[in-house]
Amino acid sequence: MKSYRTRIVAAVLAGTMMLASCGGSNATETGLQLTPVDEVSEIVENPPEDLVILDIRTPEEFAAGHIAGAINIDYYAGDFEQRLGALDLDVPYVMYCNSGNRSSNALPLMDSIGFSEVYELDGGIQAWFGAGLPVQQ
């Protein structure tokens, strides 16, 4: 009986330690992070030097409305990864798509390429619209 309890306690402790070590994503530790719309709005309103706002939606989606000053690199384009790699890796980025699906896939790619600071807009431009924040057409 004692052996059984010991194994249970050991398993629980091991699981707790694993969860604790995974508490923050690797992206956060490297400066790439999912960021709520209110924080992104603050960053855009008071931008750090050299901030780039990166919209990874299609050109048609971009034309329908985007965050002022954003550049567009289509996530679905065949050269998406190459175009990302051509960007300055050492400046801060705000990156978004429509709802967060494409950007959540792009963030690990940006991490692997070597970007140092990326704020992924949680909920994408839909969250931006939902917060009543301005867009440019």
C-alpha cells in the first residue's frame, strides 16, 4: 500500500513540476507573445522606436480595413516565409490576422526565423473591431 501511495505522490509531483516548467510558452521567453487588444492598442498609440505593424491577411482583407500604418504580407502567399525572413529581425512587431488562426501559426515560424520581439494581437483584427478601435482603408 505504501509503495502505491509513494508512486501516486511521485507521479503527481512530477506532473506538477512539468506543468510549472511549461507555465510560460517558449515564445514568451523569447519576446514573442500573444497580446490582448488593449495592450496592442497601447503599443500602437505609443509605439516603440521602429515598430512595424504586420497584417498577414490576404490583400483583399487588408484593403477592407487594417490598423493604420500596417504592412501586408499574405500568409497564404507561396513566398510568405521568405518575405518574413527579409524583414528586420531586431525591431518590434505587432502582428495580426483576421481572428488569430493564421497569426498563431505564424508566431512559431517568426520565432524559428529569429524575430526578437513580436506582439501577436489576440483575436486578430476582429478583436480590434470589437473594441471599437480605428482602422484605415
